[in-house]
Amino acid sequence: MTGQLMRFTEGENVAFPGCAREGNLLATLLYFPEDYARHFGGDYEDYLIERHFFLRDVYGSGEPVRVVTVPFLREEFLKSGLPDTPEGHVTWALRAAKNPEKLLKLREKAGALPGPQLEEAFACRVVFAAFTLPVRGAAELAYLRRNLRAKFVRQAAKRLGEACLSGLPPFRALSRRRASGVGLAVGDAPVSAEAAGDLAFVLEDERGVEAPGFASMNGVLRVDGEDTPVWPEEFGPDEELVFTVFLPLVFGGDITTATLAAFRVAEGRLNKEKRTVLEQELKGVFLGFLPGDYPYYRAALSTLTLVPSWKIPEFLEELQARTARLTARFYGPPGLSVVGNGYLRRVK
């Protein structure tokens, strides 16, 4: 977003309340609680967190922009004669940002400025349970595209949470952008290798899922059909291919606790008993996607690998070689040929 900032005229907002740009100068108002409530409403702590992440994106955009914070002091603003509107405020802020003496007086009068409670910032962290398995034709792939019953997934998420999140405070939404503790939602369908990275990016973006939205999942992440694996057009519908699919586990909560929970699971920092429960529950969920007569289910479940979002690029780079190694569990000595996009075709 901020990497695409254009030149703005005086008084025009820049994608965030109280921010305006002129050339390479970005004036960013800092409202105090009373004035923020008067003009915008909503949770003031959310505003501080969102403002922090907006400015972080500006700093990281690589664009040469000088950022100047202007504290909004109503009594000083009213002396300007400008309309008491958000548009009038940013016009005033730009003028103050270009006047060092005025800016210094405003800052001296304002004193210490409020900042966000970043440890309460809501965040999602994603870990995938990756499984590799042969799929005997397009009809069988349809099983992997199904959404499991919400009740079944919710019960599994509850048992997984009891094992993975023990010792951590339970999730509680404090506002749109704030939370405490951590909770877990499990995908109701696996996603394709092509979709895994994008899904993680969307879920982990600060402007993506909000705390109430995560709470409403109630343990179940509804996976869109567009993210599930599809049968490649270049293959006949009755061929046998080896796929790797990814079941998403979403840890949502305050940023530090959610990150810790995902790290403990992804890096194997659970004790033996909890790791056993984790693996059994994930295999139990995945078994729900397989047809009753599926001959390779034991071998397929044995391929379970936990892949955190931050390792997805590395995992995908090695996916083709990994898939080739794992096929020996299904067929013995490999009778496979490698075809485009990393798929493996069985040569009968």
C-alpha cells in the first residue's frame, strides 16, 4: 500500500486518518482520546495500533518520505480558523509540519505522547500440516476438496488446543485489533501447494482477520474451494498422481502469545505426550478426507510434516525432491516420472 503512495495535495488523507502528504513530507496527526472519539469513534487503542502498523509500512516502503508527527491540540487548531473536520485537521497538520518553530511549541505543550500497547495487538500465525499421498484420478481428488463438517473439525480443534496451548492464557477478543491469550482454528479442507503461501499471507496480515472475526470461527477455518487442490488439465482424469496438500492450523491471539504457540508446535517444543496427541488428532482430521477404500492411508498419514508459514518458501523449493522420496512408502521402488509443476505421475 505505502509503496504505491502518490503525491497528494495539501489536506488530502493518505489512506489513514490524520495523515496527509505533500511531496516527500508526510504529516501524521496524533489524536488524543477525546478528539479521536469526537471525529471517528471506535476503540482508541485500536487506532494507536493501526497507526503504528501504517507508519511501519511507510518506513519499510523504501520510498524517501520524511515523517513528521503533529500532536492534535484542539485549542491550537481552533486558532487556525479551518473547518473542524478531518480534512481541516490534516491541512493544519501539514502547515505545522512545515513550520519547525510551531511544531516545537506544539510538542512542548502536548508533553508525552500516547503510544500503542503492541503486546495486545491481535495477530494470526499459521502452521500447516503437510501430507503427501497418491491420488487415483480426478474423482478421488474430489474427496480432498470437500469441507468437513464443522462439528467434527471444532471438536478436533478443541482437543488440539488442549494439547498445544496448555499453559497459555485462553483467547479473548478485546476489540477489533486487540486480544489477549491464544486460540486455535483448524481448516475444514486442505489447500494446495500453490495456495498455501498466499493463504498464510492473508491470514497473517495485520489488515486481514480481526479479533472478533477469529472468535467467530469458533475453531473452524472455512477453506474456500479456490484454495483446494485441482486436477491439472494436462493429465487424463484416470491417471495416478502424487500430491502434497496442506491443512492449515491458525493460532490467533495477542501477537506474542500467538507467535509463541505457533513456534512451539512448528518447532517440536511440546513434550512427548502432547506431540503424540497433536499427531493423532491431525491424522484423524486428515483421515476424514480419504475415501473408505483408500489403500494407502497408513503410508499417507505417516508423511505428516508440520510447516510454519515462515518456512513455506523453503519447503516448496524442495517439494518435488521430497515427494519423490516419499513415494517409496506407497509403491516400493519408484516407478514415477516427473511432470510439470512438481507433480509426480505413476508409471504403471
